[in-house]
Amino acid sequence: MAIQKLYAGAKLREIRTRLQLTQKEFAARLGVSLPYLNQMENNNRPVSTAVVLALAREFGTDVTELSTGDSERMVSDLREALADPVFPAPAPSPADLRLVASNAPGVARALLALHRAYRETHERLASLDEALGRDDQVLRASPWEDVRDFFHYCDNYIDAVDRAAEHFAQGPDSIDARAASVLERRGISLQFSDNSMLRRFEPQRKILTLSTNASAATRRFQLLHQVALLTQNDLLEATLDLARFQTSEARAIAKIGLANYFAGAALLPYRAFLSAAQETRHDLEMLSDRFGASIEQIAHRLSTLQRPGAKGVPFFFVRVDQAGTITKRHSATRLQFARYGGACPLWNVHQAFETPGRFLRQLAETPDGVRYICLARDVSKRGGSFRAPVRRYAIGLGCEIRHAEALTYADDMDLTNPQAFEPIGISCRICARPNCHQRSVPPLEQGLRIDHDRRGVLPYSIDNQSP
């Protein structure tokens, strides 16, 4: 296999800016000439091995940062956006997209924001009932999408909040005792009630009420969420200031997300949880019992272990509902989820609804040739009474096959047999596989051939050439 050259100009500039060094000072510390550093920062030259070693030696940089981060996510998002028929064919090559993502990430984000606005406008106008009489409305980006993109491009890891939560969890007392102490110091009484609202805080009466219909793990999580709002408000607001959301709605939604992040990180403190995950070989059930957290909370936390200098196995994490709609998504791997639509139907996460309470394992290969081990399990949430509705979800968790030895779930699987890997895609609209028996719509990047005298699995065949 050919050795892949490492172009990481944007990341080098980010490291230099963070260290508040000029190009001349940075070049001297790295032991290279100023022109050579300039060429690397502009991706005219690859980052040399000597520079990688100097980054680690001089600045303690986690060198895995150079090959991860926004770039792969942005390439996937750009590819999906540019597959839209609104853009003229042929679509830019993967090499061109990587250059844009590496050299001009600001331009790439602007293009993605523009395409998202176009889609939202198109969808609004498609419904005349909603479009008529609403000319005075100003078109705004979806606040939900704004927040999802914020966490997406932060690698789902917020360092300041994560460390604050870990600090809160330290000490001989249990996390429940620490949370109770926070309420006691503020004169807040904790009550429990048999109602459908998971959490209700009344500041004037100083009463926090949690639902007895929720599981113990959910109640603990909601308690820690309230602790975050009470004790970390300045930190959360400062983080929101840096995010620069376009709307007040997006900022409000993001604050919920940050408080949730604190709750999860306090319940599962970074270093303790990373150590336990490695010790148990990422056995989700053992980790759930050890930390008193739900399977979904454990899986989600595993996907956030991206602290520089102390990274865990890079996982992807996704949650889908019964319709196949992605309700949560994050990937620290090269596998990136479609921004629009559902997940590939060949992925085992959809089968989890059929086998409640069991983990499903799958060896899968994406169209780019990368192989993964995938786990799936239903995480339906009970309503708490006979007539209460049950919310049904399934989660997917996985990593590249090169990390399989770190997972207990990989034991006894045939990892060396290419035939054991099921071909999966990202989304039908951007998947180039020509003979997929589960394809729902044609790919946007390829032309179609229709023969009225022939019929295979699909009523058309896919051209390898763009139309």
C-alpha cells in the first residue's frame, strides 16, 4: 500500500495561532526554514516526519490531530451538497474537495450554509399552504441544524466543559451526593413526582422535581443537567459566545446541549471512564453497571473521547427512530452520516428493533473501501405506565476494523475474510454502488440507463459516467 502524504496546513496554522507564535518563531521551534513552514501551512508541501516529531517534542501536540478533525467531515458534507442537481455536472473530484476542506475551510462552511438555506427555501416553497401569506417572514437557517453543526465540527468534544465536569466529579463522595450538596447549598429541595415531565425547576419556590416514571439513569442525568445550569452558567455562556449562533433559538438549544454534555461528562468522568473502557474492552453492559448509566449514555460518551493527548478509540455513534430518521449523529471516524435523509438500510442499526435487548454485530465496508465493526441495539424508552407511549429508538456504535482488538465484541468474528464484510453506504442519493438491492432512489452524481425490454432488481441501471 502506498504511503499517504500528510497535508495539514490548516491544522498547523491553528496550532501556531493557539500558541500565539509568529511564523518565524514557529519555524525556529520546529527546526525548519520560514519558506518551508509557509509552504506546509498552504498545503504546497506535506508535513514531514521531522516536523511531526518536533510538534510532539516541543509542544506536546497530539500528532493524531493532524490527520483528523474537520477535514473528513467537511469532505463528506461537501460531496453530499454538491451532488444536488442545482449544481452543474460533473461534480468536483474527491481530490478537489479535500483541497477546499484543507485550504479554505471557511469557504467550505459558507457553501454548506448556502446549500442548507437553499434546501430549506425549496422545501418551504414546495408546500403552497405554508408558503402563501408568509411573505413577511425572514428566511432563517434551522436553529436545530446550527446546533448540530456546532457539535459536529467541534468533534463532539468541548474541552472546557468536559474538564469542568471531570473536576466536579472528583472526590470521595458519590456523584449523587455531590449533586445533592449543590442543591442544599442553594436551599433547593429535591422532590419526585409521578408525571410525564422529566425535570421541572421552579426558581422562585426553589424546588426541583424529577419524574419517578423515568429510569434511575435518566433521573441522575437530569439532576446533573440542572447542576450544570446552576453551577456552570458562566462557562456555558462563554462557550456560546464563542460559537456565535445566528439566532437566539439556536443559542438556547445549544445551551441545553452543553448542559447535557456536562451531565454526561460528570456521570462518566473522562480519565476514569477512558480507563474503564480500555479495561473492559469497551463492554457497554459492564460500563453501564459500573457507572450507573444507560447503554445509550455509555455509547454516546465513547464517541466523545477525543481529548488531545488522551484520545480513546475513535467511534461513530448514531441514534435512529423506527422510520430510519437520524436523531443523533457523531463520527470520530472516516464514516460520515448524511446530513439529509436516513441511514443506509443495509446497516444493522435498523434490525435492532426486531431483537430488543440484544446487541447485533456487523462487519461492514463503505464504498471508499474502509472496513468497520458495527454494533446496534434498541434503546426504547418506557413511558412509566400502561397507557404511556413508548419512545422507540435504536443506536449504532462502531469503529474501523484496525481497532477491533480493543473491542470484546470483535472476538470470534472472521476479520480477515473479505466476504464477511457487508457493503453499506452513507445515503442512497450519494452512494455509487451500482447493484444495491436495497437502493431507494438513484444516485444524484451518476446518469441512468433505462431499457424498456430489460428489468433487473431496479428499473434502471447506473452509468459510471456523470450525465
